[in-house]
Amino acid sequence: MIPKKNRLTSKKDFTRVFAKGRLFRSHGISMKIVRTGSEISRFGFVVSNKVSKKAVIRNKIRRRLRVSVGRRLGEIPPGYDVAVLVFKEVLEMGFKDMDASVERLLEKSGLKN
């Protein structure tokens, strides 16, 4: 689980990340990352109705991604806002595949060595 201080919550923050962030994409998941210079890194998760019409499934995907990012929170340097976007391909992935995809994206973006 991600602590509240490490969550992107406001529409203004998401808008800034989408407007100024760099995009990194992997199979089924992508990340938009923008440097903020603050003392913490924050994460937000976007799972749209296009992925699934069922809220139960969207929330399940969101929970899995939160766990995956939460495990690596100590290894991620401070000062970044990250929006994690999900696409339909993620429905065919299990937790291990999602976790590996998040790992790959963090390494590709330079947030994790």
C-alpha cells in the first residue's frame, strides 16, 4: 500500500503530469513522469472505463499496481510525480506480469537502477 503522502490525488496534479510528463510504455502499462523537486515522489493510477466497464475489475487492477509500486517505494528517488496508465492488455496479465512490467518501466525511466 502507498502512504497518503505518496499519492497523486488532485486533478491539477494529474493535469500537470499529463501536460509536462515524459511517457514510458511497456506491455499494457505506461507511466508519465515529471520532475517536481519536492522531498517525496507521488504516484497516481488511471484505469479507464475502456479497460473494463466493471468497477470491480478496475479497482482490482488499481490495487495490484499500488502493491507493486509500494514495494519499490523505498528504492525510488524523491522529487517525481508519476501517473500510471493502464490499457486493455493488462486484463490478460497476472500479478507477476504486472509487477514485472512496473519494474521494467521504473528501470527504463531511470527511477530505479
